[in-house]
Amino acid sequence: MDKTDLTTRQKALAINLDAKTYGTFAEIGGGQEVARWFFSVGGAAGTVAKTISAYDMSLSDSIYGTAKQYVSRQRLEAMLQHEFAQLLERLAPARGDTKTFFSFANTVATRSYGHPGNGRGWLGVRFQSRPHEQPSSVIIHAHLLDSTADRQQDALGVLGVNLIHGAFLRRTSIADLIDSLMDELSRERVEIDMIKLTGPAFAGVDNRLLSLQLVERGLTDAAMFTADGEVVQPSEVLHKKPILVGRGSFRPATKLTLDLLTRALDQFLQEPGVQGQKPIVLAEMTLRSLSVGPDVGHEDFLARAEILGALGFDVLISRFGAFYQLAEYLAAYTDGLIGLAVGLPATRQVVADESYYKDLPGGVLESVGRLFKRSVKMYVYPTRDPASGEIQTVQHGPISPPWHHLRELLLEIGRVVPIHDYDESLLSIHTPEVLERIQRHDPTWEAMVPAVVAEAIKAKGLFGLKSSDPQTTYSVHQG
């Protein structure tokens, strides 16, 4: 049967009719909506070894250990580990030669009297792809967006079935697995902003590419991974923290890029609302700046990710165009100060380019209002005029009237701040020129990027430097 024809009921039945698949369901917070599907379609005796719903926190702690948060990745992983280990201990001696065991778990907060907003939760499945194999796992984080509790619970049940079915029957194509998570659902009902695959069933998978896929395929507006390549749900890192973010193509990150972020961070740390705290520094790549596509685009994306990781930056991949969209997204995770580290051309876009905001009834004024209505500051790095050679700063750079009045207002109230003590010698560095020199093997590019970036580019053959020596990478389009 073609995957486009599969309903939730058919997926659950397909798992039930697979004589090898056998496991447990542990669900907290949203009802036993996933297990219910496997009971309702028939044949569950061949699939379901146990179901449990440890709602009471003390009881849950006694089984899975204590947790600071019950709707968290840590709780989910503890549930998966405990249930899978118990399953193997009790059933593997008698059935291990013929069964592929699994444990499914979720920990969810749905809409309720005490929690009237959107629901959210963690779902995961730990499973064997063949008897006696070490377990693999798929973990996701989802937002449940329906306006009623019963609709959110219904979406949770469908999503859980899709996850289990995908892990067992769609895993040979990672793109298909990701797409199938939303079968019989919609982006209006569910957002998936993190996915992580581990274990022998997913050998060679780069979870950073999966973050990109979530954004590319519209399952979420943004996804995040840390400098060391670990995919995270944004609230795990951003919750109530001051955040400084630099937007760019990072193709590659140059000495100017690093100086911009370093100087902006120096000033950010002096802000009264930031002093004494350790802010999160993010590099944001939008789909607009990514040449995405099968294989080539993904390799290019990973090259940028490697560079940013070498510099120690966490990475946010987004669908955002306007700066106010980015600020609104970040403000959902923190009430701390949000700093935007930008070059002078970006400031002109924000305060003077009406053509960029045709979709907003209020144009530039609405965009600026939405950007700065929260605790947001923009730190602006100067540029050098290519014709005259003069340095242009945010205070005095050319801007078309009447928008210079808006710029002056933002400067006066401290929402736009010039970056001080910049390195004037770096103003002649332009990212497209650096990339062009790399690709034609002109060694002068090395002087334009930080030493750690140069080493990473040379060691891993990034951006086509060693096009005759292709790197081994995993594409999510592979089978």
C-alpha cells in the first residue's frame, strides 16, 4: 500500500499484524491516546505487552526517578530507558529470538482548566530493528495547537501512531519518516520543532540535517542545535536567558563576522538587564540565505554548521524574513533582553525599506513597532563605502528621508546602538569575495577568516575547497 493511502487506523493495524513487533506504552499527561489506537483497531494482543499511565508525580518518581520537570526530555528518556530495560529483562529470554521489542513513551501537557494555552510534549520510541539488536530511538518535541483538550488529545494519538509506524516502517527513508509524522494532521494542529534519531537503525544520520528538514518542510518555523551539534528544543537552552543573535549566510563566517558578534557581546554584557548573567549567543541562518536542495544544498548547510560550531556558536535555522519575526519568536522563550547584532545595511532594511514590508498594513512603522515593543536592542556594526572608502556608521550613514527621523528616534531612545571599538581593518572583508577565493583555491582567503575557521575549511574540504576529494556525508534523501 502506498504511504499516501495509509490512515492512522491502517498504520496501527499494520503494526499489530507484524508478528515480530512487541512492546510497551507509557503515557503521562494526555491520556492513553496512542495505546488506545492499537487496542481499537484489533490484534493488539500481538503487539501490546503493557500499558501504563503514571499520572501521580510521586508514583511517577518512584518508577522513573525524580525530575525537575515532568514535561521534559529528561523525563521522556527515563521512561523509555526504564520500560525498554524491563521489557528485555522479563521477555527477552523467552521471546528474544523472534521479537523486535519496543517501548513508546510520551509526557505531555494538554489544554486544561489550569493550563488554558497550547499543549506541548515529548514523544519517543526506543526499538530494535531486528532481534537482539541494540536499541535505536526516535525522539520528538511537539506543540499541540488545537483550541480544545479533546482535539489536542486526538492529535497526540495520531502523532504517536505516526511516530511508531515511521520508526518501524519508514526509517529507510528519513525524508519519508519526517513527512509521515504529519499524516492526517496539519501545521495548524501540530508543530514539531525537534527530532533526534540515534542507534544502529540510523547509522550515518546527521541530526543537524533533520533540524533543517523540519524547517524546510514547514513542520516548524525554527529549529536549533548547539555548537557541538546536539539538537535541542529551543526552550531547553533559551528559557528566561538574555539572547544575542547574529543573522547571516555564514558562507563562510569571516573575521568581520566574528568581530561584529564579539564587539556586540561586549556591549550586551554591560546592559543592566544582562550584567551577572551568561547570555546565549546564537547564529541564525534563514532559509532565504541557504542554497538548499538535494545533496548539494545539504552539504553546503553542514559546511556552515561546522564553521559555526568551530567558533562555539549555537545555531538557529529559521523561516523568518523580517527581524520582528525573529524577535517575536525569541520572546516566546525569554523575558530577558534580546540583542540583534547586525551590519549597517540590515539597519537600513529595518527602518527605511517599505518594499520589504508590503504584507504589513502598517509597513515599516508596524515592523519597527513589533520589533521593539519588547526588550530588544539592535547593535550596529559600521561599513566602508566601496566608492569613497569612507566609514559609515549607523548615526551618519545615508538613509532616505523621511526615515532618518525614525533612525534618530531609535538611537535617542537606545533601541539602536552603534558598535564601538570595531576593527577598522576588517571593513573591507566581504563574505561573497571570501567564498569566491576559496572556490578558486586562492590562498589569500585564509587571512580573511579566523584561524579556527581556516583549519576547519581545510581539514574538512568545506565550500568546495577540495572538490576533487569529496567528503562522505549523509543526505536525508538517501534510503
